[in-house]
Amino acid sequence: MTEYDAMLFDSDGVLVEPPTYDPMAEATRETFRSMGVEDAEGAHIDAVVDDEALTADRLADICAVYDIDPVEFWETRERYDEQSQIESFHAGTRSR
């Protein structure tokens, strides 16, 4: 195994292009479905995908509409989003 002196996380797109909308939207839809919400509003999916503009209060408001816990929702969404990005890298549809 390679040893590293440091690990760099890029969250602003300077080093790594951010993921595209479609996989993030699907991860968000899958999150809603996993929490029993089959028909989440498109505006709510868009708001969650645009997480730079999403505040904790806005997320709480969205989750309140569906009577789901915002912390559980966000943790689940992050897992689905992470998995979708890993799958995209493996499929060759996303690069560094």
C-alpha cells in the first residue's frame, strides 16, 4: 500500500470537477424513496442537489414536508451521493 504524507479534500471544484446534476438528483430521489417518499417535489430535489445554497433551516423545512428527520435524511443522501460518484468513476463516466 502506498504511504501518503497528506490527504487533500477538494470541495470547491478547483482540483476536481464537481459531479453533474443527474447522478446527484438520482441519489437524492433514492434517499427520499428509502425514507418512504415516492413523490418528492422537483423543487425539493433541486434544492438538495444545489447544496451550496442549501441551509440547515431550508433542509429542515423540506424534511418537515415529508415528516422525515433532516439529520437522517442528509446522512443517507451523502451515502447515496458518494456511492453514485464511486460508480461513475468505475464506469468511466466521471474523471478526476
